[in-house]
Amino acid sequence: MSALVVTSPFLPAEPLRKRAPAFDEHGKALSDFMVLFPGLVRKPQHYIQSTIEHIQKVFADHGQAVVFAELNLKLSLLWISVKPIPGIRFQITEALRAAIPEARIVSHI
């Protein structure tokens, strides 16, 4: 997995559809989902940093599946692209919720 990208709440970014991969290295379609961290942008910096570290640990534990991840601080929203592995979205979201109880899955495809 590549490193977690954290976007600045102050700088414009290229649209996510242009940055997030749609296919893995073998041409298989990736699955995407989002996780919301309500109010994260208003939390103290040490809390935000702790949240980022928890996210990175979860992704390290699921490194074989996570292809792309971006945390948009302005929206308090984490976008995750994963390989097509049955049940992986739920494993990752449960691990995130265990580490960060306020994490909420927004959608999955």
C-alpha cells in the first residue's frame, strides 16, 4: 500500500477521481468506500495526529488489500480503495472503529 495521503483543509486539490486508482496491477476493478470521522477537523492537533496514526496502523495490518487511502481533513472523510477481497471493507471498518470509536462508514460499492 502507498502511504496515507492527508489533504490540507486550506489548499485546493486535484479531484479524487483523477488521483484514486480504479484498477489494481492485474487489471481487476478496485472497491472504494468512505469512513467519516465527525468533527475531526475541529479537534486539537494532537488528537488529529493520533487518529492518523491509528488509521496507518490499521492499514499496515491490511497492507495486502489497501491500494489507496486519502484523509480529507476539511471534510473529516477517509477515502479507501481496496483490492477485491471478500469482506475486506468490513474488516477494515471494524478495525478502524475499534481504534477510533467515532468512525462511521459512509458508503461502499
